[in-house]
Amino acid sequence: MNNFLEHVPVLIEEILENLNKFKITDGVIIDATFGLGGYSNAILENTNCHVYGFDRDPEVRKHANKLKEKYSNRFHFFQKKFSEIDDTLSRKNYSRKKIKAMIFDLGVSNLQLSKKSRGFSFKLDGPLDMRMSKKGIKAFDIINHYSQEKLSNIFYNFGDETFSRSVSKNIIQFRKIKPIKSTLELAEIIRRAIPGKRKKIDKATKTFQAIRMFVNDELNELHKGLIASEKFLTCDGILCAVSFHSKEDKVVKNFLKICQGKSKLFISKFLPPEENLPRSFEIITKKPILPSIDEIKINHKSRSAKLRIAKRTKYNSIFKNNVAA
Ligand SMILES: C[S@@+](CC[C@H](N)C(=O)[O-])C[C@H]1O[C@@H](n2cnc3c(N)ncnc32)[C@H](O)[C@@H]1O
């Protein structure tokens, strides 16, 4: 239905259905992962809501500008990270308006993946970069300067790569001869370190995912974004999170567990964990919503997507002492 910039947003029909189901027809919606603007555009087209789009990538601004031309004061864009949402909304007093939904569509965009100069793809020849914000430490620095142990830990912890040790060993051997500069070079080094025939999924997939997650501090960022949703969503407002792999999904699930009072929240190691806290969110999707077979046929990338939805209750935030307005 939505072909803004010829980009097919994942699970957008299901998100629109839920906005409708929870009677979110006006007020403010935060699109925390603006990307190519697919979600923002669909929401602006199908509701009377205002949309605040956030994205850390400076390259998305040109797409945001197009949407601004179309929707003027119903749309605002902020080139900010999840960890800056709290500060941005607080400083500008945007939080005075009722924030009725906050939506995260995690991971990289097609814009990032398909541009070889960004260095996200192991299929395109590009520099080892992978920085969504185009600031900070690059994949090159990690690959060429981190110890073998540190590299193994990154590949294992963020990519579940069972051959993390042999991959890191191979990297260290290669970089003794010359620095590893390109994505294709790195992908080949990774593939050679992993035994067995070529699989359906490229052998470089997990290590590339791990490096990207580390470079962009993705899990910490996500956690901070979710905390902002608890703080700013109005009572009965909804949180929608689309994740693409188990690490992201686990952060969302654990966050919601804590907000249910089901998981113990450790405020300090010197204090006993707080228990029996009131629930700040009611989980709407006991099991995540998955894309339909039709959607997967049209958009292969959607095959691993999982959408979780939770509704903000009237109770105080568990992470920060705020009540939903
Ligand atoms: C999968 S894309 C979103 C696509 C978007 N829903 C659409 O329909 O066009 C994810 C976007 O989130 C952004 N992003 C990822 N982590 C972020 C963070 N911590 N803070 C802000 N933006 C982030 C990326 O830069 C990327 O543009």
C-alpha cells in the first residue's frame, strides 16, 4: 500500500491496524526509526496524528525534508539517537503533547545496506565503516586494532558466531601482513575461518551483524529508547517494536518483563531487588506478530521480523519515577 520512495516498510499494515484498534487517530506518534520514512508517511496518510521522526543517520534528512514539504506542521524530524529522545522531548517541551504511540523498526535500512560507501554489506565492496551516525569508532578500527580476545567476544556475544575464535584468529593473522580495509576482504577472511561447505546463509552474516551492533552500541541504545517510551507514552498509548534478530527481541522482551513487575529490577547491588511493582505496560501481543506469507514473498527482508506491542498503563514508570499522563 505504501510505496513512498519505493521502499516497502515491514509489518506496516499490522501497525496501522493496531493504531486503529487502540483508537489512536490524533495526538503525537514517535517514529523512532525514520529511515526512508515509510512508517511516518503511512501514519500521516492514514491518521490525523502528528509524527515526530527520529533517526541518527544524517543521510535520512533529505527524505525527512520531502515529508516535511508534504505534511508541514504535522511532521517534525530530529536527527537524534534513541538515547537522546528523552533529552530532546524534555528540552523542547514536546512531551507536553500527548504521545500516543512510539514505534521502533530496528536494524539497518535499505538506504544504509545498499550504499557501498557505508560499509554495511558483505556483498558490496566498501570501506569498513558501518556507523549509522557517521560519527565515532568505525568497523575498521575494531577489526584492525582490537585484541583477538575482544574480537571473539564481540562476534560471540552480538552475533552468536560459534566459530568466533577461529574468525578472530584469522583476522589477526591477516592484519599482521596489511590492514584489512574493505568489506569484501573481511567477508572472505571470515568465510575462510569457518569450516564446512557454503551454507544457505552466507558465513559472514553473523560476524557482520556483530560488528555493526558493536559499532552502533545497538542494544544499549534500544534499551534507552524503550525507557523513553515508558516515560513519555500517555496512559493507553502503545509501544510497537519490530525486531529482526534474537538479541534485539530479547532486549524488548526483558524490558517488558521488568515493566510487568515479573522480572526483578536491580536498582543497586547494595539493595535487595524491588518486587511486586505495579505494571507500567500491559503486553498486547503474548506472541509476536509475524509477517504474512504474502508480505515475505514481496519483501524477503521481512521474513525474520517480529512485532511486539504493549499498552502503557496509568502506573508510574518503573525505570524513572513518572506517571503516564
Ligand atoms: C529498518 S530502518 C527503518 C525503516 C523505516 N521504518 C521505514 O519505513 O523507512 C532503521 C532505521 O533506524 C535507524 N536507527 C537505528 N538505530 C538507531 C538509534 N539508536 N537511534 C536512532 N536511529 C536509529 C537507522 O539509522 C535506520 O535508518
